[in-house]
Amino acid sequence: MNIKEISELTPDELRARKRELREQIFHLRLQQAGGQLEKPSELRTLRREIARIETVLTQKKNKAAVAVAK
């Protein structure tokens, strides 16, 4: 997912997606520990997508706070 697609999601959808990605990372780390991980770069990709989601969540939270303050 790119940043544009992520920014179109609601905060609840973003949190759900983040939870799914964290579960995927967990399973990939188990595979890595067992020596069965085929694409180690997948971990990096998932971590970056989580970071993008957290960035968008923070931006939406800050926008909401500014709107309430006005």
C-alpha cells in the first residue's frame, strides 16, 4: 500500500491493518528463527508499512485536535 491509499482509510481501518501487519511480522520472525524464511526483505517492507500507517494516524489525530481547538 502506498501513502495515498493509506490516507484514505479511516482510523479504525488503519488500526486493524496495523494489527494484521504485526501478526504477519510475528509469523515471519518465527519462520526466520526456524531458518525457513524465504524472503527476509518482507520483514523490512512490513515494518515500513506499519510506520506509514502510524504516520497517517498521527496526522489524522493532530488534525482532529486542531479542529476541536478552533
